[in-house]
Amino acid sequence: MRAVAAVIAAARPDVLLLTGFDHDLEGHALTAFAAMLDATGVSYPFRFAARPNAGVETGLDMDGNGKIGEARDAQGYGAFTGAGGMAVLSRHPLGEVRDFSTFLWHDLPGAIAPEAGGAPFPSPEARAVQRLSSVAHWDVPVVLPGGVIHLLAFNATTPVFDGPEDLNGRRNHDEIVFWQRLLDGDLPFAAPERPVVVIGNANLDPADGDGRRAAMVGLLADPRLQDPAPVSPGGRAAANAGQVGNAGLDTADWSDPNPGNLRVDYVLPDARLNVLDAGVIWPAPGDPFEATVTTASRHRLVWVDITLP
């Protein structure tokens, strides 16, 4: 965690989304991590975290292997409740958060979940209770001096590690599509007031790797959002042969050649916001900070500087 704190201290963001951060009921882990950041000179007095779907028991056989109580039988993959959750840390006050994590997958308009009775998953009973969010979907208002922006924060499931039914691939697709349905006003929730910023780990590259890439292509092309296309020298230097996407845009350093480095982490500001600069903290080989970044995570920190219109 010290390496993670060092990377955050180097970026010094005003607002930060952590993914893959275990959640506990009283927030002890987040409080301790905030204190660690404070010791580096980066203070976040305003924080939000809620129980993710990861590890939440269903009591059902959600993966069709004839067993219950395993990590794959939870609402989202997790060996315990709160495994790999999310947290928002901010220098600015946060408004009332809307948590969409209990929204059921089959209630998403146009959902492409496997049909009940499909081989081998899900059963009709499992499908009836399956939530869309593998971790969480949140609308987090951030109160800035000049107005409010809404962070649309999420961490989608990986689109692999399933069977021919492509459960994870389909769920990943629909977790990403959720934001466009929300902005369209097609869900049983009010569309968020704009401006918004879609932020999180989509676990999907629009050009390379596995998954239903159309979901990411569609989100990046949504005229209500803009893609700052943040790049890094380390991503360029670590380009994988055979990939077609811009390696400078990659945000995750996975094993080569499969799946290789991919762009899976995003900060997509509202088209109404002014983007001043953007980047990915992935130093070039030989940079003194490279070892710290590599130790911190296989995912690289993505940052975007914006101003209100």
C-alpha cells in the first residue's frame, strides 16, 4: 500500500476513485489508508465507500457447478463480503450518493444476459436474483467551488473466466452500457444532472483483448462524453506485437502475450467540461519511479485535469 500511496501522492488528484479496495463495515481500512496518504502530504477529508456486491452471498449455485458458497456464487466474485470494493476520496465535499448496485441485471433494457436454463448458467432462480453490478455502480456528487459534478463510478467484471455462455463477457458489456441507459433516462432512476464524469475500471479495451468491445466503443463515442485519450511513455515502450490499439493509451500491464497490455481504466468527462490535460502514470523504462509504479498495481493511475464551463 505504500507504493500505491506514493503514486497517488505523485499525481495529487483532487478527487480519486480506488478500485480493488476491500470494504469493511466501519471503514477502518479506508480510514487507515487516508491517514497514510495524509502522511505524504495529500489529504482527503471527504470519503465514500459502501458495501460492494463482491462476496455478497446468494445461497444459490450461480455458476452451475453443483456447489454453493463459493466465490463465484456471490453477487460478484469474491471470497468474502467486501472483497475488492471501491472508494472515493475527495478534497471537496461530497453530496448524497446514489448506489445502483442492487439493480437487477434482467431489468436493464436490452440486457444480453444468458437465457434462463442456458448451459451451464444461469438457472431461472439464479437469474431472478442476479444483480447487474459485479462490484458497484455509484453516482457521487462532488461539490466544487463553481458547481457540482457527478462521478459515475464503477468497476466492471472481467469479460473472461467463464464458459460458452459468455456470462462474464455479457455482464461486462451490460455493466458498461448501464451508464448510457442511465443518461438516456431509460432506467427507474432519474438521469444524473450534468456535468458527469464516467470513471472506473471497465475491464474492457475497445481494440484489443477479449470481451464484447462494442460496449466500450459505444461509450467512448457517446456525444455527451469526451475521451481525453491519456497516454504514457511506459505504455508506448511496452507495446505488444500484434495488437492494433494505441499502446500509449494502455492502462494495465498484464502478462505477455496474452492478454498483453490493455486500456481498461477510464476517466471520461462530460462534453461540457473543459479538459486541460490528461495522462497515465506509467513511466518509461529506466525512470526512477518505474519500480514504485510497478509495485503499486498492474493498473496504472489515469488522471484528467478539468475545469467547469
